[in-house]
Amino acid sequence: MGSILGAIIGGAIIGILGKLVAPGGRDNIPLWLTVICGIGGAFIGTYLYTAVGFKAETNGIDWWRHVWQIVSAAVLVVIAAGITGRQKA
């Protein structure tokens, strides 16, 4: 249960950060979709981070992994905004 709650909270934070760095006005999606994009960005970003050869577990805070997660979430936010057709006026 704790890992699910952590994924939702972490996904919300990463999704909101991804929404902030998403290019242009294409980031007007509902909060629940932002959280989904954040959770997906966390998983995809971590996968890509380890796939290019970085260690999955590090001592302390792994800032670069979080950058990969946020960028992945931003990409998902742009895709979600394109699919839903909601654009900021």
C-alpha cells in the first residue's frame, strides 16, 4: 500500500514538474491525467536512465534520474494534450 501511495504522490509531483517544463501552451490537461503522466514519466525515465548505463541505486538523491523522469513526464504531458485536444487559449 505504501508503494502505491508513494507512486501516486511522486507521480503527482513529477507530473506537475513535467507540466511546468512542457513546451508552449500545450499543457492544459486535467490534474488526474497529469498524475498519470507523472507516474508514467517516473517509470519511463527510470527505465531509460538505467538503459543507457547509469546505476539504478545510488547513495543520496539521484538528481539526474529525476531530471530524466521529469523530461519523460513532460513528453507524456505534450502527448496527452495532443490526444485530448485541449490547448490553452
